[in-house]
Amino acid sequence: MPIQDSAAWLADYEKNLSRMRANAEAASASLSRVGGRAVSPRGEVEVQVGPSGALTDLRLSPAARALEADALARLILATVHEAHRQAGAQVVDIMTDYVGDGPALQLVRDNLPVEAAPAAPRQEDDYFANPGIIS
């Protein structure tokens, strides 16, 4: 390879590295702003999750006091799951811009939280304890 060709190759290689570095920094900055916020259907629970999926805020309305502990726990978990789903969708959108649809994006999708299992069927006693809750 002549010296001019080597110099051109090296310049092109450095240009590509610079572009990849800038893309990685931009992706990292975008991912650091990811988060999800969800509110339960009747507003008893409001949650926020940060970029890692960690719960960053939890608010319970006065109506949450009317719920039995188990029902409130299930509602909190379902609401957190929705916030995780929103954050995961943001991650997929961001990563699609940087890696395109392919094996790298599939790896991202494979590591997102799985869909929540359906809630356990309510027991008859639940209806008597909380008649205002219909599922």
C-alpha cells in the first residue's frame, strides 16, 4: 500500500472513530435522561423510575388508605411495572437511532423487564373487604 493510501486510510479510520465516539457520548447522554412515570387507573398510586429502572418516587393518594395491604401492594407493583415499560420503550427508541434494528437492538430488548404476569384472581373475601374495587 503506497504511503498516500496509508495516510488516507488512517485519516478515514480516525474520522470513523471520532464519529463512533460522538455517537456513544450522545447515546449515553440520552440514556441518562430515560425514565418512566405511571399512575394507577384510579390515581391511588403514582410512581417514577429512573434510567436504571430504580424507583425514584412513590406517592400514595388518600384513596390508597382504603385499600387492603395486599391490594395496595399489587397496585404499586403494577404501576411500577408500567413505569418500567415506559422507560424500556424510551431505551429501545434511543438505541434504534444508534444501532438500527438488528442483533444489538435485540440484545437490548431481551434485557428489558418482561411483561407482568396477570394479577392473581381476587378471592371472594376481597370483594367484601373492598367492595369499591372491581377488577
